[in-house]
Amino acid sequence: MRLLVLGGTGFVGGAVVREALRRGWTVTVFNRGLHGELPAGVRRLRGDRTVPDGLAALTGGEWDLVVDTWDGAPRAVGDAARALLGAVPQYVYISSGSVYAVPVPAGVGEEAPTVEGDANAVDGDYAQLKAGGERAATAVFGDRALLVRAGLILGPGEDIGRLPWWLHRIARGGEVLAPGPRDLPVQYVDVRDLAGWLLDRGAAGAGGAYNVISRSGHTTMGGLLDAAVAATGSDAVLRWTDPEPILAAGVEPWNDLPIWIPEGHEYRWLQERGVEKAYAAGLVCRPVAETVADTWRWLGEVGRVPARAGRPARAAVGLDPAREAALLAG
């Protein structure tokens, strides 16, 4: 298989490149060439898809599959899709579960309404950009566009720092504020399982939208944090705390305490999406202990969470130590 990745040096794009190489595929990436290293054997085409003639390097190429990791202006997705229409039979667009229109019911499936998104837009919030990107890809490739609505993505290479924050915090030891309940279901996907699934389905010619994320309860907060204690070899003691005092102190789920979204929270649906369609199409999710241990091993190799390649910086995640200490003391 001949794979083209638009991007290819960030978290998801890098995992797609590595998985394709593991399969023995021929891999080409298209990006500006300003960020990130590429594995040996990968061909790089340089260009900036946001400027006139920025896609010229794609002219004359032929591939069996393209994976587009873009999360900016939908117009750039449409431009790339049109440039590749005669060069590749299948277009895989990395979208997001954030595209669903609120209020979002628990167990939301792919048929649910999405936010308004303009295929020709040049700005908007994250959900609007992703929804517009879906429309742009579909407008050109129709049912040959595979829309990968990922959720929480964890694993080696994570450039947001959610699981890395927990690992570093637990590695420091001592009493750790563990947001309860222990058995709170967590829904996520390991980036390597995501990459393997989308390459399988793209190569098979699948199209349409899929929620590509584990079943809710694939692990729990207890399972996740216990795995982090085991992986780091830390003497940390998890102090399980009910959600009420944590929320009353102004702590924000997902950002201050990454990954955690308690029952009843307005964004709880982010960890309760319907995934029957993706599982029926072959999604397999590895055990949480493997994801956590491999992420800790990767962090030991790189030293710190890398900057997000070519993308705006996000606000730092994680609870300030002083706020954690105050909650533990209370």
C-alpha cells in the first residue's frame, strides 16, 4: 500500500506513519517540514496548504490512501481533497467526537446531529472546525471519505499531557488526590489502536463516520491510576475523594484533573459515546496497563511532553500542587 499522510509528525500522524511502516507500506508525508523528525524510509513532500499553490508538491503523485490529520480551517481540507481527487481513491479525515451538537445524550451514535460547520470556513471553534472539515472531505470524496471521530487519545507521543501529568504526579509519590469514585468508567483510545484501525478500514475502502474509542468502562479511574502507580514503581498513596468537595473547590474536571469527568457533569458524554459501529468494524483496544506502561517508558526516553507540532499551544493541564495540598488537608 502507498500511504500519504497530510501532517505526519504530531501525535496521531506520527502513530499512523509508524504503523504503516510496520506493515511494510510505502509512506509519504506532506507538511511544511518545520517540525518533528521522520522515521527512516519516509518520503517528505513540502508545502503549506494554507497559501496559494501550497499543495503543488502533491501534483503528479498517486497513492492508495490518504490520512488527513488537519484540525484548522475546513477550507484547507477541501483544497487538499480536491487536489487529491484523481490521485487517491480513499480519504481518511481525523475528526473528533466534539462535533456532536449539544445537548449530547449518553451513548451518542454516529447518526446524531453535529454542530453547524461550514466546509469553506477559515475560522471557528474546535467543534466547528472539525465539523466543517468533515463536510469538506465528504463534499469531494462522498462515501469514500472515512470520518474518524476519535475521543480521548492516550499513549506514547501524547502532546497534550493528560496521562503524562498523572504519571509524573504519581511518580513524585506521597499522597495523591484521586478523584472518585474509583469505579468511574473511563473511555479512551490508545493512539496505536486508533492508527491500526483507521489504516485497516481505509485500506478496505470504508467510508462514513465512526466513533473510534473504547467502550465506556474499558478501564476506570481506579484502573488507570493503579496502573500508573505500578508503571512508575512509586510509593504514592491514592487518596480517593468524592467529586463533591473537589468540584466545590472550583477544580475543573478534564483540565485540572485530566481524564476525570464525574457522573452528572455536563461533559460526561465525552466518556459515554456509542461505539458499536467501530467495534463491529474491527476495533480492538489493548489493556490500560499496556498503554500506561508504554507511555511512562516513552516519557523516560523523551524527558518531557513534546510541543504540539505546528499547532497552537494549549493551556497546561494538571492541578497546581498547592491546590492539591489544600484539598488533601481539608
